[in-house]
Amino acid sequence: MDTNDSVTPFTGIATEYDYEDSSTTMGDYEDGLICERSSVREFRKYYEPALYWIIVILGAIGNSLVVWIYSYFKNRLKSMTDVYLLNLALADLFFLCTLPFWAVDSIFGWTFGLGLCKFVSAIYKINFFSSMFLLTCISVDRYIVIVQTTKAQNSKRDRLLYSKLICVLVWLLAVVLSIPEFLFARSKTDDEGNQFCTMVYWNNENNRTKILVLALQICMGFCIPLIVMIFCYANIVRTLLKTRNFEKHKALRVILAVVAVFVVSQLPYNGMLVFEATQAANMTITNCEEVKRFDIAGQIMKSLAYMHSCLNPFLYAFVGVRFRKDVIRIFQKLGCLTTLKSPKVPRPSLMSDTDTTNALSL
């Protein structure tokens, strides 16, 4: 692809960091006219930076606290869920480190060169996939401990070892799935001299490379994790409903919140990716105004998906008694909460510090 060619065929909405289509004029639409989409670029310039910095600040605070707690209380890493939570916090922190680059890119264009374009793109995708896989691992571990309690108790030590090996495999798989970013990420220049870090795919029939990359992300980054989460949490809910513990309803609410936040944040964005893949295979939208509306919707859906990285600590960690207690203990030792008394901790139950609680990360 000629990096100085500003007239390219429309192959889908602008998603992730793919802004080669939204920053300049586009291909032929009705009656052979050129679709001018600079308004999408202007929307991105005012919308993304502030939102990205909010996500970075909130996510950095929450995930850093999780890492700090596990570093300070080294005896905390005694269950599979704890190991997954620590790796999830690290993955989210690395992911958040990429957002300032895209915030700057939305205002000034990509000024960091080809090397950083490939590196930042790959880091973004590695931590995107690892986060999704770790959320899936947490769901499976909860299922084992809640639904298959006897098996979980008998293999507790082995499971802790397995969790560390699984985390290594998760990171390796995420690196493999990020190979397209190393191959196709490019620093592209338009006819106005603006540079953008974008995915430039091989020119092949029917955009097969782009469709394959998008299908891989949709399948591995959303569909499989969602199916596993629904299976695990559905069985957990069925098991909890059979118990007589008075706090089971609180556990059910937390589980529903976890699934709901995942679906609400990820489903719209992946739906737009499905549309982009469909558009790449067979261009169905030729109306310029409609294309621009889809571009703007894509920006909003993408930022909604990114918010999951700052919500994870509160969904999977800080809703629990143990994490709240540990945060208070740390600040008390630092002298920040010397006048406050530690809160009364309820008796062990489905929502406290038993093995079942570890599975619920509560």
C-alpha cells in the first residue's frame, strides 16, 4: 500500500488504533464521489484524550493497589485465583501504558516512529488477549472450587502450581496472537503530512488477511471467554441456589455484576468488529454520512471496552473483605489511618475468606 495515497477503498469502521480510514478522504461512494471524513478525526481529537486519561488514572490506582497488596502480603498468593488476579492486574497496567500513546496520536498524529508503532501496538494486543484469558481462568477456578469442592480440596497444592504454569501459557499465547501487530502495524502518512500508526494489511483478494485477523480477535478475545464464563457461572449459580447460606444472594449479585460488566463493555465493541469484518468482505455501506456515523460509534464502543481494565480491580478484588482489610492495614502502617478502627469482619461464609471465597475472589 502506498503510504502517501489518501484515497483508499472503505473496508470498515475505524476501530482500535486503525485510523487510516478516519483521518483523510476515502474511496468512491455514491456516484463516484469522495467521502470526506475529517469530522471523524475531529471527534476523536476531542473525545479520546480526556477519556483515555481518566481510564489510565483510575485503572492505574486500582491495579497498582492490587499489585501492592500482593507484594506487601506475600502470603496472599495461596490460591489459583490470587495468582490470576495478580497477573490480571499486571496485564491491565501494561495495557493502560499504551493508552497515552493513542491519546497523543489522536491530537498530534503518530510522532513516535515505526518501531514504537509496532511495539506499542503489540503490547496493547498482548495485554488485551492476556486479560481476556485470565478472566476466563478465574471463571474456571471459581467453577472448580464451588461446583467441584471435593476435587478442589484434594488437589489444592497441585492447582497452585498449575496456575503458575497456566499464566506462563496465557502470556505466551497472547504473544503469539499479537504477531499480526508486529507484521502489519505501520506509521502511515497522508497527503496532508499527518502520520498515523495503523494496520496496513497485505493486498489480497477480498481482504482475507484483515478478515482473518479480525475473526481471530473476535473468537479468542470475546466469544471463547464469554462461552466459558457463561458455562462456569451458570453452574456456580445453580450450586449456590442449593445452599442455605444467608449470604448466597450477595454472591449471586457479584457474579451477575461480573458477567454483566463483561458483556456490556465487550459485546458492543466486538459487534462493531464483526461489522468491520463483514464490510471488509463485502462493502455494504456506500453512504458517506452513514459511514461517518459508524466511525464515531466505533470510537465510543472501543472506549467502552477499554474501561473494563479500570473496573477489573473493583469487580474481582476490592468487593471482597480480604482486600478491603489489607488496604486498611497498609494505610494504617503508613500512618494514614491511625485514628480509624479496623472494620468488623463478618464470620466466614461464601463471601469471606474460605476456599470458596478465594474462588469468588471475595
